[in-house]
Amino acid sequence: MPFIRPFEPRDTEACMHICRATLPPTLAADPVAARMSPYIWCLQFTHLSPQTCFVLVDDTSSSSSPPEDEKVVGYVIGTPDVHFFASSSYPRYIQDVLQSPQGLIDVPPPKQLDHLESWLLVVETDSSESGEKKKKKKEVLKKVNTESLAQHACNPRWLVLEGPEGGPAEERKRELVEGWRAMLHIDLLEGWQGRGWGRRMIERFVEGVREVVSSSGGKLDYGRGVYLGVAGENTKVVKFYEKVGFRVFEGGEVEGSVWMVRDL
């Protein structure tokens, strides 16, 4: 039977694969963005907060198979306190992972970290119409700005603490992360979705957060609970999160996503 266990370093490549395999279409369509994605939504959590990271293992191999033959098919990862994560832990992620030889290849350092660039770029392309006379017309496409992705990877404030600058969304994001200080991401490969494992993995994450915070001697604080973000291209999963205790926290729509919180 499949089972959930704590993340181990040997699971890193599998988690990177799952992150890329479950990306929303806009990110998946761009090879550079897809290559960078685990460095933005996965590796910092497994590297800095492995105590609150768990994997789902497909236990269809024989009982005599060695542990390295286990197939990881999903993960739930996160941090019990985004403020401690961003202020005290993140420099170690930059040094150990982003500045490693492979990290520098996969995530080229951003040109600047003074201001956050737009998440999407508007690109005009020429296309031809068939007919008696071929005409060229302009098509306006939106693609992910990989410079902005690199900025998010290198700056934890933009990654987990701050919303769009100015306006009500900035204040709402501040309210969100001050109130619900734990954060999670969960991804399962397609064949493992809708089978009840997502609920069980989230409950295991919640248990892990409570255990880590209670043993931290007051250093960590999950506040009122945990929050997550849902990509605007994947809002079909909102109903699932509502079934496992989350509710929508208004404000995320300004940056094209849905913010959700769960009280602990």
C-alpha cells in the first residue's frame, strides 16, 4: 500500500520532477521557466525545513526492493513560520543551492534586486492569414518573465511575504502572512490525484507544523494557522482545499491567484 513518510535528501530529484510535471500551463510551456520552477516552489522548503516536508511513496515494488527503488509520486512541503524562514534561514538556501554550480545554471542570477519586475511579459508576434491575399497580423501573447522568476528565487520577501506593491493587495498580503504564518505547497502526479491522499498529506503536514513549533522553544510561531496560494490557471482545486478546511482569503486575485487559509 502507498504510504507517507518524511522527506529525505534522496527524494530531491523526484520532488523536482513532480514540481515540473504539475506546473500550470503558462509555466510548463516555457522550458526555461519549467527548469527554474523547483528552485522557487520546492527546494528551499526541503532544504531549510525538511521537518515539515513529506512525500507519498508508491509501494508497489517487492518487499525485498532496496529503499532507493521507492517511487515518490507526491509531496507536501512548507515551513511552519514564513517570517523566520525569510529572515533567518533563506541566506543558507541561496548559498547552498542557488549559488551551487547546478543552481547557477538552472537559475541565472537576476540582473537586479532593487525592484520586482512584472510576472508576465507581453510579446507581439507576426502571423499570416491564408486567402487570396496573405496578410500579416499582430498577435499579442503573454509569457512568463524568467527574470521575475529569478528575482523571486533570490528574494524571500517577494517569494513568501509581500504582495503587489501599492493598493489594497499589498496590505491584504501583509494581513495574510502576519495572521497565518505557516505555508505549504502540495503536488501529486496525475494518477495519484483524487484518491484521498491529498487530504492525508495535508493532515500530516499540519501535525508536523504543530510538532516543530511546540519543540522550538518559542522561536517559531505559526500564528493562526497555514496559508497557501492557488495559481489562477488551477482554480479547480479550490473546492478540494475548502473540503479539507481552507477558506478563501480575498486579495490574491490582484496577482492572478487565490489565497487560502486554514486555522490550526
